[in-house]
Amino acid sequence: MRISVFFKRALQDIRNNRFLHVITVGTIGLVLLIWATFIIIFANVNYLVGSWQEDIRIVAYVVKGVDQERIDLLQKQLRGFYGVNEVVFVSADEALLRLRSQMRHQGGVLDGLRENPLPASFEISLNPFFHDQKSINGLVDRIRELKDIPDAQYGQAWLNRFLVFLSFFKMAGFILGGLLLFIAIFIISNTIKLTLYAKREELEIMQLVGATKLFIKIPFYIQGLLQGLLGGLVSLGILYVLFSVFVSRISLTELPLTYFHVRFLSKDLMAMVVVLGMLVGWFGSCLSLKKFLKV
Amino acid sequence: MRISVFFKRALQDIRNNRFLHVITVGTIGLVLLIWATFIIIFANVNYLVGSWQEDIRIVAYVVKGVDQERIDLLQKQLRGFYGVNEVVFVSADEALLRLRSQMRHQGGVLDGLRENPLPASFEISLNPFFHDQKSINGLVDRIRELKDIPDAQYGQAWLNRFLVFLSFFKMAGFILGGLLLFIAIFIISNTIKLTLYAKREELEIMQLVGATKLFIKIPFYIQGLLQGLLGGLVSLGILYVLFSVFVSRISLTELPLTYFHVRFLSKDLMAMVVVLGMLVGWFGSCLSLKKFLKV
Amino acid sequence: MIRTFHVYKSYGARNALEDISLHIQKGEFIFVHGPSGAGKTTLLKLLYLGERATKGQILIDGVNLQRITSKRLPFLRRKIGVVFQDFKLIDTQTVFQNIALPLEVTAHDKKYIRKKVSYVLRMVGLENRTNSFPPYLSGGEQQRIAIARAVVNEPMILLADEPTGNLDAGSSQIVLNLLRQLHIRGATVLIATHDRELVSQSNDRVIFLNKGRIKKMKIDD
Amino acid sequence: MIRTFHVYKSYGARNALEDISLHIQKGEFIFVHGPSGAGKTTLLKLLYLGERATKGQILIDGVNLQRITSKRLPFLRRKIGVVFQDFKLIDTQTVFQNIALPLEVTAHDKKYIRKKVSYVLRMVGLENRTNSFPPYLSGGEQQRIAIARAVVNEPMILLADEPTGNLDAGSSQIVLNLLRQLHIRGATVLIATHDRELVSQSNDRVIFLNKGRIKKMKIDD
Ligand SMILES: Nc1ncnc2c1ncn2[C@@H]1O[C@H](COP(=O)(O)OP(=O)(O)OP(=O)(O)O)[C@@H](O)[C@H]1O
Ligand SMILES: Nc1ncnc2c1ncn2[C@@H]1O[C@H](COP(=O)(O)OP(=O)(O)OP(=O)(O)O)[C@@H](O)[C@H]1O
Ligand SMILES: [Mg+2]
Ligand SMILES: [Mg+2]
């Protein structure tokens, strides 16, 4: 019974103070829009960078002159290693062909060869979860111990740099995200403080006629949650419009879209934005009410 | 004489309504902090990407058997072309050496060569302003017309993609920057609207005792500018602290800092943030006053 | 019901009340009279704990106001109805919502609230203003709404600060009758006023305040 | 000075004023009297253009209020001093700043303003409250500040709405004398009040309002 009274009071107040509530919802919506824009960019770049990870490959060279049976066996063995996703055999002839095409203009160099000096190899791609340096090093070591595999390697220097960049990028993302969250809470609680400032007399009067603090606060909590909810939906709406415009614009450029496929927020992230809005709205109300409810 | 009265009123009002002004300055500061953070990231990435541009090189191949005199002449000619920055001669022997080191593991391939099949070449780097595709294509065409230069090329596919990415990145930056500016104006004018809402009686009273609209507005304009100024300084202060912390953190990681040298905002950009704050504060006041000054 | 012992109230260097000792019985009907700035409003403020006394003790219904916890304060205030000199109506709530407030904080049910509010509105002659907002009422109408809110939960103690300052003679009489009725039903009523006429009309006890001190306590002037 | 022709003012379905035709001469001292809700405040609002009449014409000092542009409005208002029933003081400005406002809008110099403000503050007996803020003043003190602000720029027309509602007899007399002084120096003074005593004390013209209509215009009751 009590809770319905609080809801009624919360909604009545929204009706009576439309201006204040519209402004608050607007501010929450805009702040969340910044947040959601950040998230959408972060998520997409993360996805793009993640797709680069798939290029991590270990190359295991095979000694000359092993027969097909042995190759099949090795391939089976390699497939059995933990973390290995796919194993492709590249014959010596194929290797030479590839080298020639890579060298393009300088390919003529290879015409002078008497015999193919390149070794055959296995190209080993890894499971997505198996992308930290330690695991990769361990795997390489184990592969090297196999008979008939004199050497295995991966682009160590390149990979190192890439992985550092990745952790750096994620760190920057989390710092920025945290900073934005912090700013969001501040701006929103500032806004709510101003609306309460405009209502400070009302708060005083309620206390004077015998309202307990909880009685005064609960409708504000409800409003904070509602405003956060609305603000979240508003921000997602605006973001979606902006996103659509943006996507239709970049499909006009010559950017290879198949490679760089921009995606909207996942359902989970959308829910997160809304929940975040509600939390921030509620938390902002808590922070501000403290200031205006004196003994 | 008049303007000093308005300044006096503006400052008196700030003294009398500290709470409202602190909140407004805080909000402006935080919004600008988001903006400045965006700018600092954009500027740094832009700088990083810009340094990649320096890698754009045209390679001009030279026919076999030309003598040193001819080479010096060609080099001089090439240096004379508009847009050319530096021209380095790479002899055929040097080219083979480079190729060998590039091929690393497969370098053994080259041992079987009877004679060096590679041509000598000039590596031509370009002026920074000379980085659009059309200019480069034009330059390449002109180089190709030179005698003894059978071909000139540059990494067309790679460069195309890079330049598209660059323009895409800049577009995204400007869109985001614009969006943020728009949001900043909205949030700040929302905040100012709320402070004026709290002062709506005062505004009414002033009109009732015969104040003209301009008389009422000017102190608010002054305040808007002051708040923007303070907010801008606050945001730069916070940003500087965050930046210092961030830089000291990344210098602890193994990231190649010499390559990726993070920089704070330039003086111009700092000035821009402050001026932007003042403009937004003033503009926010303008927008909001309209609402609360009725006839 | 109300006892004060050597109560002082000062705002900075300014003494609004000095050495106030009072004993008001349960069920009394009493006036606090004095010129502008005498300290009438300040005295009432101390009684409903709008301000705390600088010195001295105040007992209301056996509760020592200097020692009351902020948790129990709302419950004390529910026993006290106050007509504020500046009305203190909530501008953004309707007349109905304003008057219903003291009943809502004590969780009465909807039907009872509606009945009670329309009853007191009829008593002050403003039943046709139920859904107006206070800024759209005349000064006297606002004052009557403030009175209606103060009496709607039939408080044990009623503090009325200048309750007829904005009312013509006729309306004043109606309001006084309303307060008398409350008094008859057992409430202690304390009216602060500068209006000599109002005070001299009645046979009730009058406390004369001047410059923050009690001058005399009799019923003539 | 003030003429109204068949003026009506309605708020939605409610008629606050009906068919008001008045002619007030320059230099008159006149009362508007009537019970709560009669329309006194509404009449004053129409005169200082706090509201616009629904029907009819109003002329002030030859200016037709129905036709005045928003650009010229501030200049008309500077000729009219108003004591508002709810005071309309700026809570966040000091007493000095409040009273100085009508002088500042007309760009008087600092020294003149300081002299003038302290003069009127002395007149209403509140010279020691110069730097207080209105919420820290008693009801009667606030009212006197409102009166001081209305007279400080010696307006041609003074509209006073219930100027003694919060004042004791002594202060009321002081305030009335102040208004009389202004009148003697040539101002047209119009006082709205529900106070029968105030009206019956004087020999001036009285307009009786009731339910938005003029009942009679003579000097007895
Ligand atoms: N919050 C405050 N801060 C400072 N001074 C105050 C405050 N409240 C009241 N005063 C001063 O205390 C004195 C008594 O004020 P109070 O409001 O009690 O007078 P009052 O008897 O109600 O007068 P009135 O009839 O004019 O309402 C006044 O001089 C007033 O200026
Ligand atoms: N803004 C408004 N909206 C709706 N009704 C209004 C408004 N202002 C006044 N009224 C109504 O018009 C009528 C006249 O109001 P007005 O304030 O003029 O009365 P008054 O004579 O000044 O009364 P009092 O002595 O109580 O101040 C009242 O019934 C009031 O409710
Ligand atoms: Mg008082
Ligand atoms: Mg009135």
C-alpha cells in the first residue's frame, strides 16, 4: 500500500514540475549518449582489433624429404595440441609460389634458382582464447620438441608490439569509460541538485508538517530511476539515429566495409546503458538529497 | 560607466548565489573536460597517424648500366620536382642486401643466384603537404616520363586504403567533436536554465520595477562568460592531472614510447577549450534567458 | 502542554528573544501580541523546532525540544499544526495536495483524506478551489488554505502566526470560529498577532511581547 | 492619471473583475476596499501590467496599456511604484540591493543611490537592516522594505496592496504617513486593503469592490 502512495507522489510531482523533469531527463539522456557513443566506438574498435588477432599464426617448418604418411601424422599430432585451432600443410612448391607472388616486382630473382630451397611447413592458427604471449610461447616450445620439426616460429616482435598495444588500448578504454562514468554521475547529480534547489522550500515544508526523511526521499528515488530509464532510452534512440546516418554515410565512401563491419550496441550493452542511467539517476538523487534535507 | 555597473551586479549575484554558480562552473568544467579529453586523444592519434604518412615513398627504378654522372643528374632532376622532399639512391647491390634481410628465413633462396637481377632505384620522400592521391599520381607520372627511368611506383593499394582510413578517421573525429559540442551546449544551457528557473521570481521582480531586458541580461552574459572561463580552466587543470597520471602509468608499460610520444594539448588547443567554454557559457545564457524573460 | 524556561534566541549579535518563561496549559486558547519585530514568529519557530533556542529549555507535551533526536522530530511535528505567517504553501501542488500532505505523511487512506480535505475546505469557504495552485489564489485565499492545512489532522497544538493578516473582518471571524472549534475539541491554540482588535475582542490570556521580552500577561492593553 | 473603461479580467471561467470603469485624477489619494477575493490585487495587476485585461481599455498618464509595446513597458513601470501583497523581495539580495534596484535601472550614480536608500530605510525605521537578507527579517520588516522599495524613486503613481497587513498600529501609522508625504509631493496613491479601520479613518475616496464589481464609491461603510 505504501509504495503505491510513493509512486503516486512521484508521478504527481512529475506532472506538476514538467520543466524540471524534462531538463533532467534531457541531461541524463545526453550524458548517456556520450557514454553510449564511447561504448559503441570502443566495442567496434575492439571487434576490429580482435579480428586482427585471428591472424596470429605459428609456422612449423618440416625437414626435407619426409613422406606423406609422416606429414599426416604430424598434422594429427599438432591438431591435438591444446589451443590449436587449425593446421594447414604448405608444401615446398606452394611456399615458393607464395614467395614469388609476395615479391612482385622483384620476383624475377627467383627465376635463376636451380632447385627450390624453401622448406615445407605447417601453418597453425590458434583458438581465440589462446592469445596471450605466455601460452603461445609454451605451445611453440612444445612444437619444437616434435621430431622432424627443426623450427617453429611466429612474428614475435610484431606480436609483442600488438599485444602491448591491445592491453594499452583496453586500459585507455577502461580509464576513459571510468572517467566518463564519473563525469556522468557528477553532471547528473549537479542537475538533480539544481532541481532540488528549486524545490528546497517544498522539502522544508514537508519536513515542517511531519514528513519523515524516508517519506520525502522515496518519491525522489523513484523519479531518479524513472528519469534514468527515460534518459537511457532517449540516448539509445538518438544514438541509433546517428548510427544509421553514419553507416549510410560510410557506405558511400570506398572503405572496405566487408572488412570493417560497424555494428550497433549489442542487446547486453543497450541494457547496460539503460541500467547505468537508472543507477546514475538514483545515485544522483541520493547524493543531492543529502544536501537539502537538514535536520 | 554602465558596464562597470553590470560587472558589479554580475559579481554581487555570484556572491549571493554561490551554490548555483559553483554547480554551473562544475558542469561546464566537466563537459569541457570530456571535450578536452576527446581533443587530446584525437590530436595524439592524428599525430601518430601523421607520422605514418612520412613513410609514403615513391620508388623510381633506373635502367641497368647508367653511370654515376647520369645518376647524379637524375637525382638533381628529381629533387627539383615540386613536392619532393628527399631523394636517396639505392644501388642494385644494396637492393639485394635489403631483400635478403627482409626475407630472413627464406633468405637462403638468394644464395643460388648467378648475378644480381635487381635494378637500382631512387627512393623519393615527399613534403608533408603533398600527401593527397592526386598530387602523388601526378608526380609519379612526371617521374615516369624521365629518360632512363622505366618505372616508378608507390604502394598504391596500401596507400589508398591508408588515405581512405585517414579521411574516415578525420570525418569520425569531426562528427564526434561536433556531436560533443552540441551535447555540451545542450547540457550547459540546461544547467543554466535550471539556475534561471531558481531565479525566475527575481527576473520577474526586476521586470516589474522597470528593468529593461538588456539590463537584466547583460550581467547574465558576463556570468556566462566568466563561468565558461572558469569551467575551461578547471577542465584543463583536471585534464592535466589525469594526463600526468596516465603518462606516468604508460611509461611503466613496455610500449615503445619513443615511437608513440603522447603530448598534452598545444597552447592553441588549450586556448580553444577556454574560448569554447566562454562561448558555450554565453550561448547557453542567451538560449535560457529567452525562456524566462517574458513580456 | 508547553513550558519554556528562560529561553533565549539570538541571531548573531541580535537577540530575537530574551528570557522567555512560559507555562501554557493543555486546552488553553492564548494570544501572543506585540509590534512588528517583537519576536512572535521567533517564539513559534522555537516551539515547532523551525529553529533551536540559543539558551534555555522547552518542553512540549513532556518532550524536551533541546534533546529530541532528528528521528523523533517528525512525530512531534505531527502533533503540532502551524499556520505560517508566509503561508509556506507548495506552489507546484494543488490546494488539495497541499492540504492532504499532513494526512499523507501519517498514511491515512485515500477516501478518508478526500473526505477530510473537502471538509476543511468547506469550513474556510474555498471548496471550489480544490484543484487550483496557490500562486493563482488571492492573498486571503492562500491564508485560508494555510489554515486549512494546519487544522486538517486535528493537531493537539495549533500555532497560528498572524492568521487573519490578509483577511477581511468576515473571513477573520470564520477563521477564528474554526480555531475555537478545534479548541473546544481539546486542542491548545496559540495565536500570534499584531492586531489589537483581535486580541481585545476576547477574554483569553494574552502574552505581550516587545523587543524579545515578555512585558505583561494580562488581558487588557 | 488613471482611467479604465469597462475593464474585464477573467482567469479561465472565473471572472476576477467585471466592468470596471474608473477615473482617478492626478494627485488623488484613494482606497480600494473589499473582502478577500474581491479583485483588489487583480485591479492593481492590470494597472502595472502584471496581467493584461481580458476586455476594456486602460489609460495611464495618457498611455493605452492594451497597446503599449514591450519596449516601452519598462519605462512606464518606472513611473509606478508598487507595494506587492506578497512583497516580492529578492531573497538572495540584501535589503540595500533590493531597495536600490529601481534606482539602478535608471542608472543613477552610486552616491545618490546610497543616500536615497538610507533615507527611505530611516523613514520605515529599518536603517539597521541594510545588509540583511529578506528571509531573515520578520513579516512586518519585510513589508516595510517592500514599501521602501516602492517609494525610493518617487514614482508618479503608487499602488500599495495591503501595505499594513503585517504591521501593528504604530508601524502602520508610520507607513501611512510616508505615503501621505509622497502624495503631498504630487503622487497619485492607490491603496488596496481589506482593513475597514484604515479606510474609515480617512476622508479620501474609497472604491468598494465585491466579487469583481464596483459596489459604491463613497466614503462610508
Ligand atoms: N533568521 C533570522 N536571522 C536574523 N534575524 C532574524 C531572523 N529571524 C528574525 N530575526 C529578527 O528577530 C526579530 C524578531 O523577529 P520575528 O519574526 O520574531 O518578529 P515578529 O514579532 O514576528 O514580527 P512581525 O509582526 O513583523 O512578523 C526581528 O528583528 C528580526 O529581524
Ligand atoms: N492568476 C490567477 N489565476 C486564477 N485565478 C486568479 C488568479 N489571480 C486571482 N485569481 C482569482 O481572482 C479572484 C480575485 O483575486 P484577487 O487576488 O484580486 O483578490 P483580492 O481582492 O486581492 O483578495 P485578497 O484580499 O484575499 O488578497 C480570486 O477569487 C482569485 O482566486
Ligand atoms: Mg512575524
Ligand atoms: Mg489581494
